[in-house]
Amino acid sequence: MDPIQLRELFDYTYWAFDRVWAAIDRLDDAQFTADLGYSLGSIRNQVLHLISGHRRWMCRLQGASLAPHLEFDDFQSRASVKAEWDQAREECLRYVGSLTQADLDQVVPYEIPSRQIEAASRRSQILIHLVNHSTDHRSQILALLNSRLGIATPEQDFIIYLWESK
């Protein structure tokens, strides 16, 4: 994985999530925060989980103290979550944009005490995990929007991103 390919994957990830946000924006705040009985409960919780997870991985990648998990109940509106998302997006893209091939190849040790894990992975592998993690939760969000809330959902395929980015 080279820096240009990695940036493209992150650009795709945020392009796809912009499409998901367009569907989320059709919800009112009560629907956004409602427990839908699957995974993390609400659409809000899914998005906040992604932000928290990505920020914590960014901390690990940069050798910083872990950021605390965001508290779901601290965010009662789509607007407050979207503002947090936009800030996290900017932080992530700035970081990914700064990486060289040597940075991507570097092995980063990390711990996940809640899972009793001590491991090390190449920085590129951890960042690919974040892209994959985003895809997983976007898919869950889209399924919940469609099946539980009756919202039409967009396509998010990488090939469509490539077509549209020409």
C-alpha cells in the first residue's frame, strides 16, 4: 500500500459516508437517536462508535494517550454528531495526507486492554482496518435506515466513487 492508494481509500470512505449522511439527514433527531434493537442501538451510536474508534486508533498510531470514548448521551442531535464527524474527518485526512511510504511501512505496537491484546501491525494495515471498519458500520447504518426506518439508501460501491471522481 502506498500513500497515494491509501489517501484514495480514505477519500472513498468519506465520499461514501457523505452519501450515507444524505440519507441520515432525512431523519429527525428522535429517529436518529432511537434504539433500533441492533448492534449499537441507534444510528447516532453507530456514527459515534466510528468516531471514537478511529480517534483511538489515531492516538495509537501517533503514540499519544488514548482519547476517551464519546458518550452517546452527550449527543442528542444529528447536528451535534455531524459537527463531531466533520472534525474527526478533518483530523483523519490531515494525518493520512501527511504519511510517507516509510511511515506506512513502520510497525506500530499497541494494546487493547479491554480485549487483553498486545500486538503490533504495520501502520498501513491499521489504516486499512479503519477503512474496513467504516465500510462495516456504513452497511449496518444503511440496513437500519432502510429496513427499520423506511429510508431509501444510496449505493456506496468503490467503482461508483471512481466513476464520479473522474
